[in-house]
Amino acid sequence: MTFFLHILPAWSELVFLALSLGALACRLWVLPVAGNAALPGHAHVTDRVWRFFAVSIAAALACSSINLLVRTAEMGGGQEILPLLPTVVLKTHFGTIWRIRTAGLVILGAVVMISRRQRDTLPALYFFVCMGAVIAMTESASGHAADAGDFSLAELADWGHLLGASIWGGGLVALSLVILPSMREAGDDGTRSMGEMASRFSRIAGSATAVIVITALYQTSVYVGSIGALIQSPYGWTIVVKIFLFLLLLSLAAFNRYFCVPRLTKGADSPQGRTTFPARLAEPLLRPFARRVKGQMVGQWFVRSVRIEAILMIGVLFCAALLRHEIPAKHYLHQQGGAQHHHGHNGVNDSR
């Protein structure tokens, strides 16, 4: 139980950082920057996205502070926390990374809030996304990947993995809680806009999936290495659960991409309304379902499935937080082998 209590601040920090990045990604790549008049209630939707971003940044800062206290308690080994805080913050690698992350979150939040007139321009949005990506790298610089050194291949792979999951997962939450409900309130025009935005987000999710899979394969080879290590270690079982959740997430994403999105965009004067080759392949499998789900029901199913995707991604991030505190499978088996070897020698000595 204590172990999970130690995990919760780190997990919450990852989640709210992902929500911040997802909100920025949605504002840049999902909501139109040019031709804003084409989107019903555009000003209302963008204001809600920025409020969502502000709450996420504030929560990430709060969770980061709590995580600092938890890590200080772990390093102190039962000593009082407050006397140790200056040493941890100023003289440890974790403290250095924590200061950089905290400064980045404060600066990003302040700049977004101050630049109300310019924050919806393309240069400003790209700057915000890049700054959010740099802040995300501090998470990789304080985990297992940092053992290989700053800006190592392992750290860069972990950063790419986290970015892919954050933009996709955080974007799912922003889409399901902020953007899609606003579109449904706008009637038929909102439904058409929902289809166009769903198509844009689907492309983002596709790119994120490719990054997640490639970096996950690399990380598995570095930290697991074998089927035996995968099965025999807590780290490996956490990866198994993470893979299971990710496969469920992919299934729902495929359903949205090849069933909901084509039907939402059908009739809209946009390229996304055309049926793609993968959609034609999936059509026979989805045809029985399509007979029962028609009209506005498609939008309802899409919103529900996006929300389920968001919940699954939050579960994936929980597994990621667990992996940052678990001993990598390779090291775990090595330690277990060393302990058994040491126990065997003790047994020989006792018999003598």
C-alpha cells in the first residue's frame, strides 16, 4: 500500500503534464487556427481549451511539489523531510531536474496567460508545444533512462515514448471533456465540425502510435531483454499489463478511425469525407454494427469511445509511473541470481 502511495504523486504529475501537452496539441492541430469562422462557437471552444490547459498546468505544479516531498522522504530513509529539502533540491540530480521542470511549468503557464491576444497564432502555439516538449524531457531525465547519461539514446527514446503517449492521451481527454461536448451543442454544423476534427486528431494518434511502438520495442530490449525476465519480474508484469491496455486502446482507436470518423465526415465538403482503403477493408466487419448505429448515434458512440480511450491511456500512464519506480527486469533477475548465489554459499558454510 505504501508503495502505491509513493507512486500516486508521480503518476498524477505525468497525467497532468500529459493533459497540458494534449490541450496544446489540440489547439494547434485539431482546432483550426485559420478560418476560425467556419467552426461553430470557435471562441467559446478555444476559451474552454485554454482554461483546461491552465488547470492542468496548476495541477502539474502541485503534484510536482508533492512528488518532491515523497522523493525526499525516500532519500531520507525515515528522517524529517523539511531539513533535507534544501539538500535534495540544490545538491542532487533529481533536485536539479525538479527545479528545471518547475521553472518551465511556471514560465509556460505565465506566458500563455499573459499573451491572450497572441497565444492563438501559429508561431505562439508552436512555441508553446516545443516548450511543453522540453518540460516533458525532464521526466525522462529523472527516470531509469537517465542512468545512461544526459541526452543518451535511452533518454531520448524515453522522451519520445512519453511525448507520444502525452500528446495522444492528453489530447483524448481534452477532446472528450472540452471540445466534443461543445461541438454536440452546436447541432448539425457542430457534428460536421466534429467529424473534421476527429479526422485531424486521428492523424495525430496515428503518428503517436508509431512513435510509441518503436520506442517501446527499444525500451523492452534495454530493460527486459528476454521472455524469462518479462515473466519473472514485477517490471515485466507491469509491461504486460501496459501492453494489454495499449492493445485495447488501439482497438478502440481503429473503431473510431474506420467506423465513426468516415460516417461523421460523410456529407461534409472536405477530403476527409472520402473513404480510405483501410476503411473499405474494415467495412465488411463493421457492416452489422453500422445497421444499428445511424445518424446522431454515431456522434454519441464516438464521444463515448473517445472517453474510454482517455481512461485507458490514463491507465497506461499509471503503468509508466510504476515502471519508473520498479527495478528493470534485467537488473531484477541479476539481483535475484546474486541473492540465491549468496544464500547457497551461506548454506555450504553452515554445513561445515
